[in-house]
Amino acid sequence: MFINTDELLNMPIIGARSRYPLGVAALQRVGFLESDQQRETRIKQETEALFERISNPSERSAEDQLYKLKYGHYPEQ
């Protein structure tokens, strides 16, 4: 079986799983793609880190913090 990894990796995981279920399973089994449990753990850690960054008090306002999360930098003063 041949797997077009370029096409598969450029798709959202839901689309890849529905279009190439055996390919996704094979790539997860050999460790080329993260497993469902690994993905859930990564997303949970990223979410907790995001909440931690937002909840830490700083001299910036909440609006400035949200702006930075969205655009990657603080608004011009």
C-alpha cells in the first residue's frame, strides 16, 4: 500500500481519517502521526498553558492580552 503523506498531512485530521482511514492508522501505528491520545494530551496542555498565560496578572489589560493572543503582539499605544 502506498500512502501520499504530502496530501494526508496537509488535510485536517478529521478529513484525513475519513478519506484515508487505513493510511492514518498505519502512520499513527509507526509514530509518524500522533495518536488520538497524544493529540488530546497536547491540546489539553496547550489549553492549560493558554489559560495560565491569560490568568497571570500583569500591567496589561485583559483586552491587550487578548489582542496579543490574536495578533501576536500588543496593540500600538
